[in-house]
Amino acid sequence: MAWMYLVFAGLLEIGWPVGLKMAQAPGTRLLGVAVALAFMAASGTLLFIAQRQIPLGTAYAVWTGIGAAGTFLVGVLVFGDPTSLTRYLGVALIVAGVAALKFGH
């Protein structure tokens, strides 16, 4: 169950940078900041719960890895962020590192 909390926490971690990006658009500053804060609180709470059973370093690396890879994909798909083979390779390395932490546990 702890791993489910951790994965969900990582997915929620994607929400706060999206909220901050939303806050940059005219007329959406308060909404964007509120979205970011809500996702931070939810993600942090689930990370806190997951760390009861998962080692600190593993939990943090998985949490940030999911957040980083997911935020990259949202940036590309929703916000038109630049892409290149090298950037996709970097994300693949993050995912591989997260998988190694999970299966090496």
C-alpha cells in the first residue's frame, strides 16, 4: 500500500509546477497559486504516509522522479515545451533510475 501512496504522491507532484505555470497567465494568478498549494499539500501528505514503510532516500527519489518526468511530459504535451532526443533520453534515464530503486528495494 505504501508504494501506491508514493506513486500517487509523485503524480500529484506534477500538479504544483502546473499551478505555478497557470499563475503566470493574466487573470489566473490566485487560482494558479491555489492549485499549486493544494497539490503541494496533497503530494507531501502522501509522501509522509509512504515514508512510514519506504526508506527515505528511495521514497524521495521515486517521488521527485515521477514528478520530474511527468512535469516534463505535461510541459511538452500541454504547454508546447521544446523537445529533442536528448531531452527524452534524459527522462528515460530518470525513469530507469526510479525503476532501479523500486526493484532494488
